[in-house]
Amino acid sequence: MFFASDNAGPAHPKVMDALVKANSGYALGYGADPIMAEVRQQIRDIFEAPEAAVYLVINGTSANALLLATMCQPWQTIFCTDVAHIHEDECNAPEFYTQAKLTLVPTTAGKMTADALRAKIKAEETRGVHGPQRGPVSVTQVTEKGTVYSLAEIKALTDIAREYGLPAHLDGARFANALVALDCTPAEMTWKAGIDAVSFGGTKNGAMGVEACVIFDPKLAWEFELRRKRGGHLLSKHRYLSAQMQAYLADGLWLDMARAANARCAQLAEGLRRHNVARMLCDPAANIIFFEMPRQDHQRMLAAGAVYYVMSGDPDQGDPDEMLTARLVTDWSMTADGVSQFLGLLHG
């Protein structure tokens, strides 16, 4: 009954087996290993982007920060949502690496609209040399509220960016979960929808620790390489990143794991809908649920061994009837029985 985060789940055995296999003999470092050449082609094929530049880093924060730094000038501002991971959960790493600022766009259910984005863009670059200049638009897919942008919604945002001559970045820490939810192709959710670069996540979806930075404009490749090295994110024993990503992509494993995580989330959502008091705050589209229920119910669930984050208020102190917001996240390894056990306690 562990629903705290998909970061807390295990790596898939096939990923671990690939690491063991890679841990034999010698291989050139810094991305010159032969596995990386195969991974680069795998990702280009998956994204239908034969000229894409592909690089691996160990976590999502470095992927987002380095990509945005490559797409941004220090005097610019990055447009993102007020609940974006790059705003709330990366300790100002994007600002550190880009030397730019973030301009926050208000959201509904974790998503910004084209109108809201346009309003924020129009408000910038109005003070000449005295104010920040307009910079990249960053879209989070899956959002931090568990919702998913439709292809049309992504295209509407990137159309606004194009109107102002701005590049668009996709934070895809849960890229696979969004992809299977939309039943589309990686190309359709990225460059065909106007995205210029994507942080293609693996860690939250069954890898041990690897993210791909996919840049659809190869002219930016060398700058990214320099920024990755200067920022301390070029691994010397790179083959261990390559091996993870190769296993992750082989035979559609990444999609299978995302489908499993999403299915367990759907099972959870159905059970929550039948609860007399619990209320979901957004309609979950992938593998994250935000919900609220009385403190006394949280206390009962947590005491029985359920593990999840209560996001508002102290579950141990206060009015037992006060509604507290919490988050449930399912990963690839969560079983139907595990969800049923949680729901059995919830309804008990």
C-alpha cells in the first residue's frame, strides 16, 4: 500500500539485468560507449526524429535545467505554470543554470490555458532594457496535479509561443504515462505539436536513474554538451545510463510499465468515487490522484500501514472532521491486490 511516489518504486528487473550485463569489461566513457549509439538511434526512431540530438543525465532536475539553459538567455524569463516542478521542486536549479527568472502562469487543474499564457507573455518585454525579455515556454506533461494536456492543448500553447518567436520545452518526467493516456505517438506529443526539446523521463517509470534530453534542433546540440559538462552532469561511467535506457526502451517495456501504473491509478480512482466522503480534486488521467477526506480517515489509513503524502495540515493534530488534501501515486510495480487492500481499508 505504498502510494507516496513513483520515485519510491523499484527499478524493473530488466533494467537491473542490463546494468549487470553492462558491468563487464571496459567501455569508453562520457557517452562514447557502444550502447549509447544504440540508445540514440532507439530514441530517434521512437520520436520519428532522425536528426534529433539525444543526451542522457541522471535525474529530471538536471534534464530540465540544462535544456532550459540551452534554450534561454540570462536576461530572459521562462514561462511555466504556478505548480510546475521547475518552480516548486527544483530548488531554483533552472534559475541557477539559466540565470533567468520564471514567470508563473495561473492554472486550472494543473494546466495553463493559451489565453493565460498569452496574457503573461504580453505583460513581459514591455519595459525595454529595464525588464526581462521573453524566453521559453515550459509545459509539464503529466501535470503536477495528475492531469494531462490533450494534443490540441499543447499545440495551442506552442502556437502562442511561436507567435512571439519563443521555443517550447516539455517536462516529461512522466512522459510515458501521458503518452499511453492519450494513445498517441511520441512525435505527436512533442515536435508535431510544436515542442522543441523534451525531458524524456525514465526514473519515475521503472529505471534506476536516467532521463533523456531530446533536442529536435541539432544546432543546439553542442551548446547542450558544453552546459552538461560545465554543470557537472556528464557521467564518466556513462554506460550505466545507456544500459538503463536501452533496457527501458527495448520491446516497449517503458510503455508496458506506464500502462500498468495508469491501470492501478484508474482502479484507485474508481474506489475513491464510491467512498462516501473522499473527493478527488481533479479527474486523474495518468498515475496521480489528489483527493481530500476527513483527518480521521487519514489517521485510520496511515495507522493501518498505507503510505502516502498528506499535503495540507497535520494528519495527527486537529479537528477529526477537517478535510485534508492528499496525493496517491501508482508506479509500474503496484499490484491490483495492493490497490484492493488499500480500498478495502478505505471502505472498512
